[in-house]
Amino acid sequence: MKKPGISILYFLIGIMSIILQNQSSFYSGFIAKALIIPVLMILFLVNINPLTSRLHMFMIAGLFFSWAGDVILEFSKNNGNIFILGLACFLLAHIMYFTVFFITPGKNSILSNRIWLLIPVIIYGVVLVSCLYSDLAEMRLPVIMYAIVILTMLTGAINRKEKVKKESYYLVLAGAILFVISDSVIAINKFSHQFETSGIVIMSTYIVAQYLIIAGYIYQFHNVKPDQISR
């Protein structure tokens, strides 16, 4: 991967955002968090050039909606409507990601010979929603919809098995799993059982998840000519 210094900067900013998230100054933590995804966008643009493929554009859109979600959710602590807006941004980010995963050229193995891999994904979703259901009240429908979308994103990551190189597959899959964990902890902490270290768990898994998804996607195109990429 080109420019490893950008990766180092990404994680330094991520660590700073975790450290500052519970400090008295709102703006220092907000600025650090708002810089996380833009640095990842720079890493993406440095390594994926030119942006001629619809796959690349969907990934950039996913990063943009992730950034918008990060920013909006910082203002949602006492406002349910703003929380819904932030949730919608991340919903769109996951839609962008799973669109890329499914339309990547190659065999959709999970729909042919690996359908059994959906079983643990479905079980996880049912258990999570069941545990939260009684605490969700008017948020039941949005949370259930979000759970379906993020688990579809995870399914799409699993589905890349016979489409991409091994390194790319496992990096993206690990990122997708961590993203599910991060969003699950958000839901549990907000609607069911709050715990002191939730912010650290949410942000650390989120930061690593986004990086692994982007790194895995970049590795997908190592030694691939631009005219070999699906448009």
C-alpha cells in the first residue's frame, strides 16, 4: 500500500479521538473524530487512481456517508431526531459497501454453494434484536431495518470469497465483523445496558473496521489494470 504514513496518521487521529471523547471540551473531541474518515479518504484516493470505476465511486460514497454519520451523531446525545439522521447516514454507508461487495465481478458463492454461512449471521441478528426489542419502543422499526442492512453488508463481505484475492477477502471480512460489533455495542449501550467503557469499544472497533475494509478493497486491485475493473 502506498503512503504508509497516512495509515499511521489515521490511527493517531483515531486514538486521539478516543482519548478526547470524554473530556470537558466538546470541540477538541469533535474535531478529532471529524478528521478520521477524511484521512481514510486520502489513503483511498492515493492508492485507488483513477476513480473510473463505479465500484470506487460507491466506496467513496460509503466513506462520505460514514463521515456525515460521525459528525451528526456528535450532536445527537439529547435529540432523537438527530440520532435518526445519523443512523440514516450510516445506513447509506452500509448500503454503499454491500453494493460494492455484491456487484464485484465473480461468483456469488454465498448464494450457490455457501448458503449455510448465512445461518450464524441470521442467528446473530435475531438474538441481538430479541435482546433489545423490549427497550426499543418507537425505535423498533429503525433499529430492525438497520440490523438487516448491516448484516446484509456482512453477508456481502462473506460473499466475496471467490471474487477476490485471499488477503483482500479476509481484511474486508474482518472489517465487516468489527463494524457489526461496533454498531451492536452502540445499540446495546443506547437502548439497553449502558456501560462506562462503551465509547472506547465503539470507537476502537469502528476505527479498525473502516481501515480494514478500505485496506482490503485496495488490495483487491493490486496489480490490476484499470481496464480490468468493472464499470
